[in-house]
Amino acid sequence: MRNVEKLVNERIAENVPVSWSELSYSEVKQRADIQQFFGDKYGEIVRVVQIGGQPHALDGYSMELCGGTHVRATGEIGWFKIVSESAIAAGIRRVEAVAGDEVLKWAQREAARQDEKLALLSRKKPGLTPLAQMATVDRAAAVRAIEERATHLKQVETEVHEREKQQAQSAEAALQSRAAQWADELATSKAGSPFLVSELREVDGTLLQAIIDRLKVKLPVPILLAGTANGRVDLVASVPNTMTEKLRANEIVQEVAMLLGGKGGGRPDHARGAGKDVSKLPDALAKARELLKP
């Protein structure tokens, strides 16, 4: 696209003449250098628009059958900028561009969009380097400024993405550390028990899942954990595969969650659920013990 844009602007800068001639269709229909659209139907007389070459000599570098309105020289077009490109069908792409005064209008709109995007990124990472100011009325300079700002914005996006990636890795490491601590404590305190039902305060569903993933390895018995956080109860249950014929984690979670005004589901060996009625948690845990008791 950059090469196309560069070539067009070079032709515009040459300020070559644009001419048009009316000729019989029979004179031009076999000429491969005159573009025509074979899906269209042409009359006996057609209009040939020519760019470059000697006016009306049909020797220009661009010629086609067209009935539109045109400038008399390419210099009148002004600066040319491709603003979008997209696929509209197999092997066919749509290219949209602006020229002349519309280039400045596009640059102003694009600058506003870039500023808005930087503001959103700054919320994720304060202290980002601001974009260069757009204070030019020269079309070519405006396009260069937008392109430079776009490059800077891409670098900023990379910085923010890397920061978010590091934060996510740190958060995951912290979560796994807490999960390991909880799992160790529960496995130690309940060693030898035929089942485990426990409430974990200030533990959400994500942490609860990480805990049971570790705990079921250390304590291979039926387990139901209830985590309370943010005014709700999250449930997770695990049943060893050797016991799923008699105990099904999904059925256990469904019954317990129902007492909490919620619901749940999953597999016979692993299930999750949730409810909002925290006041019913003692009854729900009692029900869980009843269901898991051998």
C-alpha cells in the first residue's frame, strides 16, 4: 500500500494533463491499454479519460472508459493518502483513500482517535510519553505526523501489553502460592478423614479452584469447599474416580447450591457452583457433610 501511495503522489506531483475524448466503442474495445469493465454495457460512443501523454492522443499512462468528472491536471488533486484496505471477496480488495483538503480533515480525525487511544492506554500504565502535537496545515506534513504518531502509539501499546503480561504472571504466581498454602493446611489438618467439607473465607471461585486442584492430590477423598467473598458463596467439589459410582460431585454441588439460592453442575468427579444467600451457608455445609459421609 505504501508503494501504491508513493507512486500516486509522484504522479500527482508531475502535474501531467488529464484529457478526455469521445470515440466510437469499436475504435477502443480491442485496446488492452484502455481499461474497461466487461460487466458494463457500452453504447456506440464512449468517453475515454486519459492521464499523462499528449492530450487526446490515447498515449497516457492511465486510460479508461469513464463518464465521471475529472481535474484537468493531476496537480489539482493535491496530496493522496490511503486510509483503509479490506477484502470484499476472494481475490478482490477494497482500497479507500482521501485527497486534497480531505487529507487534513482525515488527519485531524485520526489525531483525535490516536489521542483517545493513548488516554485509554494511560489508564493502564500512567506516565506514558504523550503523542506529538498536530499543528500543521501542510498535507504531506500532516500525513507524516500521523504516521509518526501511529508508530509511537504502537510502541506504547507494546509497553502496556508487556506490563499487563507481567502483572498477570505475578497475579498467577501469587494465586498459586496462596492455593498451595491453603492446600497444605487443609491436607495436614484433615489427614486420615474419609471426606472433607470446609468453608474458606475471603476466597473467590478462582482461588478455590486452584486450591482443590492441589488438595485432591494430597487428600484423595471426597471434598467440598465453600469460598465466601464479595457477598457470595462459591462451591467446588471433587470425588476420586474410584468412588464416582456412589458419589457424584455434580449432584452434590447441585443440592448444596440450591440451599444457597444458586445452582451448579459439572462432572461426577469434579463440579462447581455458586449461591448468593450467605446466611444459609451453615445449613448448606451440614447438607454437604450428610451427602459425603460414608
